[in-house]
Amino acid sequence: MSSATTPPDSDPTGRRQVHSMLKLYYGMNEEGKVESLDPCDINGPHFDPEVYLNKLRKECSLGELMDHESCTVKQIRSLDSDMQTLVYENYNKFISATDTIRKMKNDFKKMEDEMDCLSANMAAITEFSAHISGTLQDQHAQITKLSGVHTLLRKLQFLFELPARLNKCLELQAYAQAVSAHRRARCVLQQYSHMPSFRGIQDDCHVIMEQLAQQLRQKFRDGGSSAKDLSECVELLLQLDEPAEELCDKFLSHAQSRLEADLQGLEAELIDSLVTDTGGGLVQKTNPGSNPVSPSSSSTTNPFLSPTAGTDILEFIDRGCNEFVSNLCLVIASYQELFINHPQEGELASKKIPEMANGKLHVFVDTLAARYFSLVERRIQEEKGVGDNSLLVRALDRFHRRLQAISKLLPGSAVPSQGTEIVVRAARERIKQYLSALQTFYHDSLTDVRQALAAPRLSVGGASASGGGATSKDATPSLPELLTSLSNFILNQLKSVLASVHLFTAKDITFSNKPYFKGEFCSQGVREGLVVSFIKFICQSSRQYCESAGDRGGSTPPALLLLLSRLCLDYETSTISYILTLTDEQFLVQHHTPVTPVTALCAEAREAAQKLLNHYVKVQGLIISQMLRKSVETRDWVNTIEPRNVRAVMKRVVEDTTSIDVQVGLLYEEGVRKAHSSDSSKRTFSVYSSSRQQIRYAPILIHTFTCAALLVSVLTGIIKISLKTFLECVRLRTFGRYGLQQIQVDCHYLQMYLWRFVSDENLVHFLLDEIVGSAAHRCLDPSPMEQSVIEVICERG
């Protein structure tokens, strides 16, 4: 019945039979792979040799049968070889497995004997224990009662001996043992304080513990003990219910007195080291022949000198770090060990002492650090000299490095970030100082140039004064030499400043990896605040020389205007791009914030150069115009004698114009002039000396064609201003016969020479014709002189 009711799937034997029948039907083996039913498959389970041979004889030729035989023999041999190899390789493993099995049998036999012995021993122990328990069963309750009485008597003995024990600990200064003993008995004495005997013990213990607490307070107040003793002292006072806040205040008050002494020492040193600039100039040794002008040649204070202080800033920072900062770190570590990091147990854990103590510590550190930072900033502000920047950078690096210890000891403190802000402000102030020094240096350099232009025959650099070097006649600087010296001095000084400022970003400086010194300091500080500002200052101060009114504009030598215009033009063409490229490469400037483009600075420099040139034309034109005006206004043109030669003022005009042409040509090379022809001059007059051709200032020039156009434009403007003034003066005078003839001679003389200096000689012809025509119109007896006579007089000079 059970077999009939059992489902087929629940019987394992039935399932196996079904699976076997399915595998047989589909031709699959036990592994689930499809078996070949072909009797000719030599690798299949249904292989039949007779069928296989018959098939070969029918399908293959004799040669194929021979080849198939050879192949079969080779396969048989290969299989035999593989079988032998498997046997040889596994023989040792079979032997080793046999030995292991034999050894395991011996070990298990010994283990079985030991287990039997252990079982027998455990049975004996169990029997013996049961016998002892049965024997002592009646006395167990009595023993337990006696043990409890003994324990109570020991406690009572401890309570009655407690005052004597506390006095003994107080004499031996074993404060920890005394506090521990009192804490053990305090609850019991408080519980049974209504009983007279326990009340007396409690009163005696209270008096003794008050004396102990007083000694601990005195020991804590003295502060002469080690950190371990102080930690134990604070812990005991807290266990004696001393207010934790009061202990914190006392500890910080005592520490503040010592730190105040360190700050007072720094302040006293700061007052003693207050010095002023000595005013001595740094003499730069220059070669009078090669460098005709030096920024140190004038008796001015060199802005790159450091003041002579009694204590340098590195020593001041070292003292502050070694005394105040070190002591402050010790105080923080000791305080944290006493009140914050010390594990609190029992009632102390519920009072949240670490949170309260941590808040007081932060206020304490911030207050004292603010005073220290104030002294440091005062000392940094005294660093006015910018000659050696390495000392300041090293001092700031040490200052920043030592403050990092506070950030590790006191996480969350604002002191390290405030110290970093001081370093950042010092770097910004240093850039301002360097900019001011560069501006002063530039003004001093221009002062030296003006002195060299005003007295070119005086020796420069002190060669004559020292009794050696070149004589006074040899020290005659030319405009190209002055320009070269001025440009080189400015560029070298700027490079020196960049090298000094670059110390702030050196890899061995700890604060150089701060975001400010990687980004804003390089782009907005050095590039914009120093380099770009100095370039703008040069352009702006140069434009100020174009002011006609005031001391600067009115007394500016024309040669200085010309020199500054060439300097600004050089800056526009190459110097500005070179300086900014050098700055970007040296400081790895990344333009995350807007910066001044090179094109804007070049446009400003070119504007300054153009304005200076225009003012130069105006000044030189007014000088020649003044000569012509005086020569016309101071002569009696009605009663003058018959002209026999050219007036001296006309020769002076030609000489001054030639001098201006030489002066401008030294800085603005005009190249090869176009050969002009003049109907009024049949002879060629050489107005350029051979010496001028040899001292052309060509090495620093770039755009020859542009410079030639500027040169011609300058001379054209000056001549135009002069001749127009001459024309206006003639129109206001009355002429006689010989006065008109003198004007004819003068104008012809000017026409012989001035046409060479202008781009269009028709302009000169037109203005001179206007002058002669105006004179004839204002003449009482207009009888002009023969042209041949005029030419003879002019040729005779």
C-alpha cells in the first residue's frame, strides 16, 4: 500500500531509473555528454572492430590502409608511453600515502589509550568531590555566616582606624592613598552619621581631609612640581570635590604670569631696537667710461638699504618662538593632560569638565597670542630697508613653522590661521615697499641723468674726486650712453627685486604652499602690484614732464624729454613683454583673476612716448622761435643799412636745427635719407659731421623705418613752429628797402639748409616765400635784391 501511494518523484531509485532510460534514449553518458552510437567511432563506447575493419577495406586502398596502420601503431605507442609516465610520476605519491595511513593508525591507537586513562581519572575526581560535598553539607551554612561576620568586623576596624591612617598618609605625603581610603569610607560614614561613634569618626576625617586639600592647593599654586605631580594633584582635588572651573582658572592664571614675562621681554627688546634710517647711500662701483651715470652718483639715500638695527628680525622671532611660543605649547600640553585628556570616572565624568576646560583654554590662548602677534607685526613694520629680503623671509618662515605646533596641540584654534594672515600681510607690505623703493630709485636715476645733461663735462661716479680714472674732459656722456645706463639700471634693479620677492615662494619655505602664495601673491601681488604698477609709474611720471607749468615741466631739459620718449618707446617694443614674460616664468603666474594685458601696457608706453615727443617739438620750437622773435623785434628795419652778410641769428637757427637733428638722430636713427633736390640751392651742403655718423645709436633700435619717420616729423614740427613765428613777427613790422633785402638774404640762407630736415621741402619754400612776401607787403620802398647778389652773400656766409 505504501509503495502504491508514494509518488514516483519522491522515490530516489525510481528517479535514477527514469534518468538512465532518458540518457540511454538520447545517447548521453553519466556526465551528461552525448555519447556516440557509431560502431566505427574508435573512441566511442559502441566501437565494433569487425565493422570498422570491413569499412576500411571497402573504402581505402592498400596504400591508405598501410598509412592508417602506421598511424594507429604510433597512437598505441604514444598511449603506452603516457601510461608509463603516469605510473612513474604517481608511484612515489602512492608509497607516501601508504606510509601516512600506516602512521595514522599507530597514532590513533595511542590516542585511544590516553583518552581511556583520562576518562577513568575524571570519574575518580567526580566521586571524590561528591564525597567531600556530602561530608561538609551540614557545616556550610555556619561557615558562610562566620565569613560574613568576619568581613563586617574588618570593615568596622577599617573605619575606626581611618583617622589614624589618614594622619599617617598626611605625614608621609601619600595623598593618593589618603584620598582613596576616604572615598571608600565616605558613603558609609555619611549613611551612619546619626550614630555618635560614626559621627566622631566622620568629623575627624573631615578635619584631616581639609588639611590635605589645603596642602594640595598650595602645591598646585606653587607650580614647581613636575607635570606628573601636578596631574596627580589636580585629580585628587577633583576627587575632593574641588570646583573644576576654579582649578582651571588658577592654573591658567599662574601660567599667564610666566607668559606675560616673556611678552614683556619681547616688548622691551622692541623698544630698545627702534632705529631710524641712517641715510647713508650705497655706493655702486661703476666704470665711468662705460656707465656714464649711476643712481648712486647723486647724494641721495639709496632706498634698497636696510636700517642698522640693534637686533635683526630673525633674532627677535627666534626669541619669541623659543620663549613665548615654546612655553605656550608646554602650558597647552600640561593643561590638556590635567583637565581635558585625563580620563574621568564616576561623578567626575558627569560634570563635563573637558568641555568647560577646553573653552577656557581657547580664550586664554587667543588672548595671549593676540598680544604676541601685535608685537611681531610692530617688529615687521620696522623692516623698512629692502636690501636683503632673505632675513625677513626666514624669520616669517620660522614664525609660521613654530605656530603649526599649536594647531596640532589645540585643534580648532584660530592662532595658526592668524599667524598665516600676518605672513600674508607682511608679504603684501613688502611688495609695497619694493614698489616705493623702485619709484624712488627711478626718480634718483632721472636726477642723475639731468645732472649729466646739465654738466656733461663733469666727471661722473667720482673718478676725478678720487684721483684716478678718467679726467673731466673724458667723462662726456652721450645720449645713447645715458639711455643705455638708465635702461640697464632700471631693468637690473627690477630683476634684483623680483629675485628678492621670489624668496617668498621658495620650496623650502613652509608657507609657500598656502593658496595665497601659489595664486594671488604671484598674480595680483608681484605681477600687478609690483611689476605692472612700476611700468605704469614710469609712463605716468614721464608724462608729467610734459606739463608746461610747474617746476618739473618748466625746467625739464629738452634732451631729457627726448631720452624719456625713447625709453618709453623701447618699453613698448620689447622691454614690457620681456619683463612680464620673465615674471610669469619665474613665479609660475596662473591668470585665474583678471590681469593687465601686455597690449594695454604697451599702448600706455607708446602714448607716453608720443606725448613726450610732442612736448619736445613744442619746447625746441619755442626756443628757436624766441630767438627769431627777439631778432625781429629789436631791429630797426626801416633805417637799416644795406645787407652785406647773413645775420648771426640765422646762422644760430641753422646750427641749433642741425644740433637738434644730431640729438634726435642719436636716439631715433633715420636710416638713409632720400636725396632731395632744391631749385634754390645748387650746391650740396653737408650738415652732418663724420663723427655723428660713427656714434649712431642703432643697437637697441628695432623699427628703423618708424624711427626715421619720427625723426623727420620732429624736425618738420620744430621748423614749422619756428618759421610760423618768424612770419607772424614780420607781419607786425614795417620795413625799408634794405630791411626787405635783409629778409631776402636771411630767408634764402634758411632755404639753403632747412629743406634737408623736412619730409616735404615745399613746406619750407612756402613759409619762406610767405615771409618774404609779407616783408615786401609791409615795405615802404619794395625794391628787392638781385637773386645773384643774394646767392653770393649767402655763399660767402
